[in-house]
Amino acid sequence: MASTTSPPPSDPEKMDHHQIHNVQPAPTKLNNTNHDPDPEKSVAIPIDGEPKSKTTTAHPFPEQESEPELEQPNPNSPQQPDHDQKKTTWNASRTSIFRFLLICYSFILMGMSDGAIGALIPYLETYYSISYTIVSLVFLSPFIGYLLAALFNNLIHHHFGQRGVAILGPVCRLIGFIPMACHLPYPALPVVMLFTGFGNGIEDSAWNAWVGNMRNANELLGIIHGCYGLGATIGPLIATSMVTKGGLEWYTFYYVIVGLNGSELVAMTAAFWTATKEVYRAGIAESESESEDVAGAGGENEGGTNKRTTTRTVMRDPIPWIVAMFLLGYVGAEVSLGGWIVTFMLKVRHAEPFNAGLTVTFFWLGLTVGRVVLGFITGRIGEKVAISVYLLLCIALQLLYWLVPSFVASAIFVSFLGFFLGPLFPAAIVAATKLLPPGYHVSAIGFAAAFGGGGAAIFPFAVGAIAQKKGVAVLQPIVLAILVFILLMWWLLPGGLKPGGLERARENREKVGDEVRKGFRWLKGKAGSPNSCSSFVHTESAAGVNRV
């Protein structure tokens, strides 16, 4: 009777009397060669609707309770998180394409302003007759703006949506750049640069969070950060050419920057006008609902319980802090190199002014190419192992840049240094999205990106302050120490060095530093030779007993 009411359509003749115990509403397909009388084993075979590949690997164990939880992931792609297939794409609509292209344009402008300031430092010193320490304030003052952006980014999203970011970011940069173009007295410049830091901070964090939640985030983040590198490449080139070849004053470069940022303000306002707070909140609610749907067998979801995940809530998790410290050091190393390369080449390598300006262009060009090219490699071999390799190469190149006293060699080393530094920022953003629940992404990535952006202020200022006493050659050991520091920070993230480790770390709820502790235990075991020590102890104990 049971065989007539619920036979599988593909193999009806294989049903037997044991199937009367099967309570599954959808019938199962039995193995032709294994007729086990245990009714639970027939239930454990994959039911209809599961991926086909599961039917070829399933074993007849009584695990029917956990099968529905494992139904959504693709077993052929263990590195993809469950919610990744529901993420949007950059070209989902014309509006999305327009917004993505404008974000690329925005990053070009940020790169132009950040890269040019380093090339203009020698001319600022001469124009205002100030020291290294004083001129370094143009690096330090934006740090306060970045900190404010880290604190208020989530609040701006909730009250104004992405439209608020698209308008407020360019406006704040204009407030900073217009006084620069007017070459106000130097004490006013660090003050107005606070607004520049705030504008860069909210745009940097907002667009990183938005693109980081798209499909193929490694490649897309590599592209937008490659655009930053492109801007940082052409910015010093334009600024240096205007001053050295055109005979213009340093502040004329900011005429160009003001005009470009004005066009960004108009275009961004038009593109993101419909991205209101209501749209943003609806998107957060939807992502949290999806996170609940794809939660593990335990059913817990850190991000699904709060409709508004605040920055304070996110900061209780150690992963955003690790990523923020990593980005703080990375951005500090990047901007310290880009900001002081020209001065280092002039004072230490005794290069010609135009050639020194070309060196910083090579650095940013290498960074741009690295972000685009290595972005397609990083995700395929795994973020943890890829960034570890890149950082070890960066440390070696930094040592060569420091110790080889040749201008040509230094220009080559610094170009490759930029190349391998390139993918670090995008990979850190992707790692955060894989390790944290969806409800945390905007707040966590926004906080980490904005806080990390403070490295563009702290470390270049520190280099300038120390260089005032010890000379600009101190740039090299400081950058070397930063690279070692961020490598250690990277190793603290859970997930190991195997592909797919970040996703497994989130599924298994691994803690920060687990892999480091495992490594120490392994080294301790190898150093102590547990097997030989154990046999030695047993031998000595036996000998002691015999002696007694």
C-alpha cells in the first residue's frame, strides 16, 4: 500500500515493505544494491530538491534532522558563503552601473588629492618657510575628520541614506580645497583639512561597504581602489609638471581639484538621489532576514536580532578592530611612502626634482596595477595566504629600498613595493564581509575603513616629526616596522591559510588568534619532541623504580 502512495517517479519498482516506516512527505531514492532493513537509513538519503551531487556522496547515517539546514549551500563551491548568491551585481541596472562608475571617479579624485600633497610638500616648505614638523600637520589634521567619519558613518546612513553620503562627502572636500586654492596663511590649512578628512572618510567607508557586499567583491574592490591608485598616480604627475615645467605656484593644482570635485557633487547628487534612508533601512532588514535563513544548524545569528546594528554593537566584536588596525597600518605605510618619497629621493638619493616626482608616480602606478591584476588572483588562492605572501614580499622590497643606495634601484624597488601593497586594502574588506554577519557589514566596514584611513594622518606626521630631528631617512625603518605589524595583525584573523578558511571560520565560530595559538602549540610540540620526551620520561621512571 505504501508503494502505491509514495513511490519515487524515477525508480518505482525498487520499493519494498520497509518503506512503510518512511515518514518523509517526499519519497527517497533507494540504492539498487543496498537494501538495508533499517527504516532511518532510507530517510537519511538526500530528499528531492537537494543538489544532485549530494546524492552521489551521501552516506546512510541517521542525519535526517540536519539535512534541511545543508540544503542551500553549493557543495561544489565551499568557499562561497550562503548569502553570496543573493548579492547584487554592479551591472544589475543602469542606475547601478552609473553609481559604480561615479564611485570609481570619486576614488580617482581622492587619490589625486592624497597623492599630490606628498609631491607638493617641498614647495609648501619653501612657500611658507616652515619645517618638516609644521608641514606634516597637513597629514595629521585629517585624522580627526576620519575619526568623526568612523563614528558618524552609520548614523548618516540611517538618517540620510547613501544620498546623504553622496552629497556631504564632496561638499566637505570642497570646504577643504577651496582655501587651499586661495593659499590662505598656513595655520588655516590644517584646520580646513579636517573637512577634507571627514569627506574622504564617509565616502571611503560608505562605498567600500556597498561594493564589498556585491558579488565578486575582490575584483570590484580591486577596481575601485585601482582607481584610487590611478588618481594618486596622475595627481603627483600633474602637480609636479605644473610647478617644475609650467612655472606655476603649488596652489594652482587645487584649481583643478576644486573643479573636478564640483562636477562630482553634481553627478553624485543625481545618481544617489533615490538612495534614501528608507531604501537603506529596507536593504538592511532584507539582508538580516536572509542571514537568518542561511544560519547554521544552531540557528543563531548575531546580526539578525537587531534592526539597527549600531557602531557601538559592532565594536564589541574583535574582528572589526583587527581589520581596523590592519588598515590603519596599511594606509599609514602607503601614504607615508607616497608622501615622503619625493623628499627622500631629493635629500638622500640626490635626484633631480622632476625625476623625484616621477618616482612617486611609479609607486602609485605600481599600486594601481597591483590592485587590478592581483585582485583577480587573491580570491582564487584565498585572501589569508595571498596577503601573507604579498606582505612578505613587501618587507623584502622595503629592505632593498632602504639598503641599496641607488636612485634607479630605489625607483624600481618602490614601484614593485606599490604593486604588492595594492591588493591589501580590498582583501581586508572582503575578509571582514566573510567573517562577519551581514547585519554588521555597513557598520563594521565603515568603521574599519574610516578608522584605518586615520593612518594617512598619523604615520606621515610621525615621519615628518622624527625627520625634523633625525633626517628623512627615518622613513624606511618606520615603514618596515609598520609592514611587520600589519602582517601580525593579519595572522590574528581566524581561518588559517587554506582557501575557504574565512568562510569556515565564520561557520565554526572560530575566535581571533585561534590559528596563532595552534601554531604555537605545534611549534612547542615540535621543539619539545613529545614522543621522545614521553619515552624518555617513561624510561627514567622505570629506571627509578628499579633503583628503588
